[in-house]
Amino acid sequence: MPDDIKGTLFLKPTQLILTFPDGTRQILPLLADVVRIGRDTENNDLALPKEFKSISRRHCEIRREAGGYVLLDLNSGNGVYVNG
């Protein structure tokens, strides 16, 4: 590309898209190196409603690692499922 041509590069953060049973969606940009998910409002980055009894207070975390992300179950009662 010639030196006199300038452009702009826009980068979007990686996103976690949660789909709730009623069909509503919540989008969470994954900006931190570790994102914790569960029902506890004080110890999680994403606190899900207490009505979701299948989600543990400390359910899982998503870690950014070289080349991608890792999903870790934090000894939740019901486990973790990805894409179904």
C-alpha cells in the first residue's frame, strides 16, 4: 500500500452472547483476561439472576490464553455446556 494512503482499523472485542430461556439475549464483551460467571453478585463479573437455580453461585470462568479462550467449570453442580 502506498505511504500516502491512510486508513482506519476497527477492532471489535470478543463477545459472549447469552441466550436466556425466554429468548432475550445479553452480550458481554470479553475485555478482561478472566471473566467469572455465576449467581453471586459480589464474586462474579457476570451475575445471572438468582432464579436460575441450574447456575451455581460460582459457576465458571472464561480465560484468555495464547491463541484463544478457555472455559473452566468451577465445580458447578450442573456442569458447563458450550453451544448446546
